[in-house]
Amino acid sequence: MTIGVLSSSATGTLTVSDSILKNDIVLKLVIGLLSNKQLKVVKVAKGSELKLGLSQNGSIELTQRGSIIRSLAGPALHYVLDDVLLGGHGAASKNSASTKSCLALSSLQSWMTVAERLTAGKTSIEVVLPQLDSYLETKSFLIPSPRSTLADMEMCSVLLRVKKDKKFPRNVQRWLSTVRAQMALLGATQLPPLKSDSNTMPSFFYGTEDAEPTPKSPELDVGDTTDKPCNETDKPCDKTDKPCDKTDNPSNNITEEQKKAAAEKRAKKQAAKAAKGKKKNENAPAAAELNIMALDIRVGKILSAWHHEDTEKLFCEEIDVGEEKPRKIASGLRAFYETEDLVNRHVLVVCNLKARPMAGFPSYGMVLCASNDDHTKVEFVVPPPNAPIGERVVFGNLEGNPEPENKVGKKKMLEKLIPDLKTNEDGVVEWKKHQAKTTTGEVKAVNGMANASVG
């Protein structure tokens, strides 16, 4: 199954009017994630034109918005955004290779249709919300995926725009908070605000939500099952046609007192065994609770910065974090800072993240910033003056060593920890009330942005 046009070309031309591009959050996000060597964008000042041209032994032209977005994320450009926007199901479903992925993509397309109907006013949001809340009760995202997909992003942007009072059921609120944060991390701008709900805890998908646990069979005391002669003497049964004479078995003459004594002995033995197991469990060390110290957050200094040549949103930076060589990191900050604002600035960097390409630029970490709810204001989170380059940031009295990059990625530690990383009313960074600090003082938002999300 494919969810767009399968093209042998790795390039395309998107013609779009300024009015559509200005108001379409998801379309802008998809465009921003692609290199301008892959997708040429032609802006039209007037009208409402939207079309995608692809080359394949001639020309293919798409005019339907949903088909255009799905094609850009998947087959049209050789699945370059498959993992980021389709949950990895695009390539897996090619030629119906994976039934699970085919079903996931079919579901994605259906959710995008629901979003279109909500936008057009053909479906009532009051009808959709209760059903969506029930659906999300046991799910983190709309289709099986370790992160939000186009389905989540489309529904999220529509619900935030259509629902004026911003009051959502509990499961929908939790899901919206997660999806909105992930969209912001990918570079989405002008996201409508979402009222915070302090009682809503984040939830994440681990790929086993549809699996039912196999109940453990009860342990039965079936006694000694080894082969013994029926008279339980050392002498085996006589293997003639004559049956064993069980009247000769001394165990048949056991008194009631002897049986009672044997039962008490077995009970004492089982009790001693249970007590030994309990003591062993009590002495076993408790599993350490995951906290922010699993992330390796260090003081860094931006040595150089320049505009990414293929996208208008990203800076490319070289940052000294106390290692032999500076790290190359991409940050979506061009809407908020000029190049000269970055050079020689001291920042905080999450260092134990696996490298990932940002519009073709390999990024080896993440620069932390504070932002308001609608992501219209963003400012650096900075260490105190004279903090040593490469020093690790600590949080209150929390202890722990940084986890390896692979484990951070596999266990989704960043996604679990970041929602609780915020600034307090004084602009000081904290995680669950544990304040961030170095040996020279507190870590703050550079302009003191209060009660902001940090990521």
C-alpha cells in the first residue's frame, strides 16, 4: 500500500500561495524538514494555488492537499521523512510487504480525512472529542508509532484551532500536549496555545499496547514425579504377569499420627523456603527511578554559527562542550535570533543523544531553550557567568550518571523527562522542583522567561 504517488524522482516542485503557506502549520512543517535540493518551493503572491509537480518519465501533478503532504512525507521523495512523519510504516508497507504497516497507513489516511472534515465544518467537534478520548485511553498516538505522525499533527493543529475554549477531555489533553511539544521540536511555528493541565501525565508508546500479557500458570505441588517401583522399596516390581502385591508395601500401614507428622514437616519446609525468598527480595536493591540526571546536560560555548543552506529555519553551529573537538549541532532558532547573537554565547547542550540528520545536516546534540505555550517567544537557557565549559549541570540533590546514547534513544528517555523541564516564576530552570545549577550558580532563561517549557 502507498499513501501518495510513488515517483522514481527524488525531487519535486511545490507551487503554493502565500495565504495557504502562512496558515497551514503542517504543510509548513513538512516543507521545513525537506532540503531545498529535494523540494523547490514556488510562492505565489495571490490566490489559493497549491500543486505538487513530480518528474517520472514525464510529469505528475497533485492538487489535493492531503495527497500532497502524504506524498512529500513518503513515496514521492523516496521516504526521506518516513521515520519522522509516518512512523516508519511507509517503506515497510511498500508492495504490501507488512500488513501491520499497511493497516497503520490506512488509519493515518482516515484520521487526516477526519481532520479535513472538522476544518470544513462537515463533522462536529463535540461528536469527535468523546470518541477520540476513549480511543486514546490506551494509546499514546493515533497509529502505532514511537512518536507523533502526520495523523497526530493534523488532528492536533485542527483541534487547537477549532476548539476556542481550549478545554479538552483528559486523554485528549495529554495527547495534545505531547504532540504539540514534538511538533515544536521539529520546528513548527505559530502553534495555537494549549491550556496546561497539571494533572495530566505524559504517556508514551512502546509498541506493545495491543499485546495481552500471558498469565502465568499456577505452580502446583505434584510431589515427586520420578519413576519408582510401586511398592517404593529398592526392589523393582516383578515384571511377570503377576501384579505387584501392594499389601506388602509398608507405606500402606502408616498410622494417622505418622501422616500428620509428615504433613507438618512438609509445611515447615515450604514455609522456610518462602521466608528465604522474601528475605532475598527485601535485600535486593530497588530499581532506580528515572530522573533528569540520565541526560548529559553540559555547559557549552558556540564557536561559530551559519545559516543552513537548505532550509530557512535552521542554524548550523559548532559548539565546544569540553571535548577534543567541537560538536556540530543544528537548532531551529532563525525565527528568533540573528547569527551574531549566537557566536561566543554560552549555552546548555544535551550531549547524550544519537546523531540525527536535520535537513541533511548531522546534529550531535540539542541546545536547550525556553519557550512560551504557543512557541512565539523563544530564548536561550544559559549557565551562570564563569561556569566552566564542559561542566555537567546538576539538579538539586538528585544523583545519577548519564545514560548511553543508545539507551536514551531506545527507552525514549528524552521524551519522558523533557515535559517536566521548565522555568519557575523567577526564570530558573528546574525539573520537578529540583533547580538546575553549576558550581558557579543557577541556570536561567537568558531574559528571565517565567513558567516556560524548556526543550
